[in-house]
Amino acid sequence: MSDQRPKPKYGELAPEGWSWTPPAPPVGSDVPVPSTVTSPQAQGTPRPPSTPTAPPYSGAPTPYPGPPPSHRSNDMPGARKPLNTVDVAITSLLLFIGVLLSASMLPALFDFNTVLIQAAAVQGYGSFAPSAAANTAGVIAGVVTIILQVLAIVVGVRRLQRRKLAFPLVLVFGIVTFAVWVAAITYAFFNDPAFIQQVMSTTKV
């Protein structure tokens, strides 16, 4: 005998004692026939509320998902770049040559008149008249040489520590230092008109 009671609509509770029977599958199909499901209200047992169960706290921090630390370390913004051995070698060589040349040139710059007199005699250009202007030019060039050499060492070492290219800046300091020497010598020679006249006459002959 079939159940003549009305079926519950969507959103309504089933009447007490009512059970739902699924329709039979078509003949010849392989769909299994589910057993009769009885609603919790029909059994008279209240359905317990479903609450998620939290996992027990272990006290250890949960690792962040991602690649291994060895792979992430190179991609981090604060990761240091590998040391450029070629840059270190070239920078060290340039600094060594700069210190060597500066150390040999400083005594001549601080005694400029004597050095220029000897240089003029060796070149056969006659006598060079010492002057205060030439001596001042030599002292200024010597002080500038010391400052440039110290800056080259400080800048070069710091850029090497920060894994940045250093030898171009050290090379620029060396070129500027050499230009200061040439400018001081040129100024000292051209400050003596008689010596310039001797050079011009010797060159024409």
C-alpha cells in the first residue's frame, strides 16, 4: 500500500514518521538501488550540530609553503650577490699601481721647483727659473693627489663589499690624478716666459 500523505516541500520539515523512498532505476541499468533513508526526525533522535574540529596545538610554527630555503635565498631582495673575482683582481691591481705612483710622485710635487730644474736640464732646454707660483702649483697637486688616492681606496673597497663593480671608478680616479699632475707641470713651465722662449727656439732649430 502506497503512502498517501503529502510530500514535504522545499524548506519544510517532514512530518513525523515519514520516510522517503527513491524511485527504482530503469530496467537493465547498473545503478545500485540505495537503501531506504530515514530522516532524523522520523527516528526521533536529534541531529547533532556539525562543528569543525580544530587540530590539536603542537606548539611548533607551521612552515610556510614554498620552495626550499636554498632556492629562496637567491631570490630574496636582501640576498647578497656572489663575489666578482675578476673585478676584485682588477681593482686591487689598479689601487696598488695608484698607491705606488702617488708615493713616488708626492716628494717631487712638494719640491716642485727643484724637480723642474732637473727635468729642464735633462731635456736640454736650458735653465728653469724657480718661482713661488710653481711651488704653489706643486703643493696643491700633492694635496689633491692624496685626497684622490684616499677616495679611490675607500670607494673601491666599499663597492667590493657591496658586490658592485668597482674598477671603473678606481680607474677614473687614476685618470683624474694623472691629469692633475700634467696640469701642475704645464702651469709651472708656462709660468716662466724665459723658459718657454728657450723651448720654442730649441724646437725651431
